[in-house]
Amino acid sequence: MATRSVVLDTETTGMPVTDGHRIIEIGCVELIGRRLTGRHFHVYLQPDRESDEGAIGVHGITNEFLVGKPRFAEVAEEFFEFIQGAQLIIHNAAFDVGFINNEFALMGQHDRADITQHCSILDTLLMARERHPGQRNSLDALCKRYGVDNSGRELHGALLDSEILADVYLTMTGGQTSLSLAGNASDGEGGGSAVTEIRRLPAGRTPGRIIHATEDDLAAHAARLEVISKSAGAPALWLQLAEAEAQA
């Protein structure tokens, strides 16, 4: 059975959690067998306290924006069901896990106040430090290193950052993001179901012109695969597929 992973990020009122800071945004995207399914969980939360000025400068989520948003207790069951049994992929996992555990503890749900008992944790920051010792390993730095587009990341945001981290993780560990046939998830804040959709040409429309890769294009592609393979410590997925086809 394919592994189910959830790439997760949170935004908070500040830090550390021991100073009474709370979660104000949770964003998650689902991977099954290294494929993005299109399912996600995303919610903004009313923390019952104000955010620090420094934190607002990082994520841009104002206290006024959070007025009327649900509290963690109102979404806790849906959130737990989304992550339960999954491998959680988190950048700097100690931070997010500490805040999530605290939210469940504040509810009195002490059986869920240690999510490591219900999920396995993969910390991409620790992974990056092992692969690139002595280098910057922030999410932005990894995007630059692995060629992942983060041009829309002017401010931190839990859902956007989890989507970017999914691309970074798949590139860092396997060569590239797997293509998915999943449709867009629900526009709501909860998880959307994956829908497979195959688009066909309308009747009477001729296919577009096929443009073949030049020798320079192929050389650049081969060089890129070599860089990916060295970074991942294993052959890129394209190379693995090519070898499998050659042996078939």
C-alpha cells in the first residue's frame, strides 16, 4: 500500500509556545505514494490573544482578520482525522509539533497531546542539514538550490508554504514532483476530495504542433538530472524510468 504523507505548516501569534502563543493558521497538502492528490486541509484560527508585531511582519495575518474565525477546538476533530496515521513532512518540525501538541493539551485531549504517537514525523530541515552541512537551509534557500518556484511567497503562509515544501521534498528526495491527475481540491477550508479529470480536444480541433527538443535542450536536461541525482544521493526518477525501459 502506498505511503500516505501530509506536508504541514503552521503560522502562530509568535514564539515560543511556552509564552502562551497560539496557532492562527494550519495548512496541509496530501501525498500518496509521492503523488500530490489535490486534497488539502486549510484553516485560519481565532487564537484568543493578539499576535506579536514581529509575527505579523512575517505572515501578515492581522488580529482584525482573525476576528470571527473558528477556534482550534472547533476544527480539532477534522484536523486530527486528516493527519492521523500519516507521515507528517514538516520544515523545522519541533516548532510546529510543539504548537499542535499544545493546542490539543489546552483542550484537555491529552491522548492527542503528543502527535508523534499518531503520526510519524519527517523533518526536512534536519534532512537538508545532513545533505548540505554548513549551508543555509531555510525553505527559501532550498527553493533556490533545487529550482523550485517560490515567486509568490512574499509573506509566510501555511498552505502556500506546505505546497512549496511538498515540491522541495519531492525534488530533494526523488528528482522531481510526480505528476498528478487529481483535480483541484474544494475551495473551502477543509480537505477536498481528489477528482480525476482527463481533458480531450474538442471535436474538430486539430492537435497543436509538436516541437521537438534540440540537442542543446537535451544537454541542459541531462545536466539538470545530474545535479538532481547528486543532491538527492540517488538517480533522478527520469533516469530510473529510462533504465527500466531499456531493460524491459
